[in-house]
Amino acid sequence: MARASDGTLPLAGPVVGSFDPPRERWNAGHRGVDIAGSPGGEVVAPAAGVVSFTGAVAGREVVVVDHGGVRSTLEPVEALVSQ
């Protein structure tokens, strides 16, 4: 995974789903942004950080980047990096 400059979108494509937090932080909700991509397209870290996890979660391949207290979870992706 290449590193993007701070605050950039992790892939080229339109935003198709927006952040919709739950009323209480422990409830279900959509805590991210959905961006349309193409199979095989490059995904980059949205800001500088360290890969803290790669693997399957609920049947989807994910990469988690720790930006120093804030994390980005990218899914579904095929990891070309490791933790």
C-alpha cells in the first residue's frame, strides 16, 4: 500500500456512501465512507501511519492503518503490505 499525502481519499472514485454515526457509540452504524473502486485498482493510506492489521474480518480482507491514535480501516482490499 503506497502512502498518500495526509487527508487524501484512499482511491480514485466517487463517494457513494457517507458517514452516518450511531446515536450511541456502541450501537450499530456506518462509521466510514464508501468509495466506488474497480477490481485491481490501487488503494493508498489516507494519511501517514503504520499498518497495524491485515487479514480477514467477517469474511472481508481488511488493512488497518494507525495514524497515531486514529485508525483507518480499508476494505475489501488485497493487502500487499504486512503488519
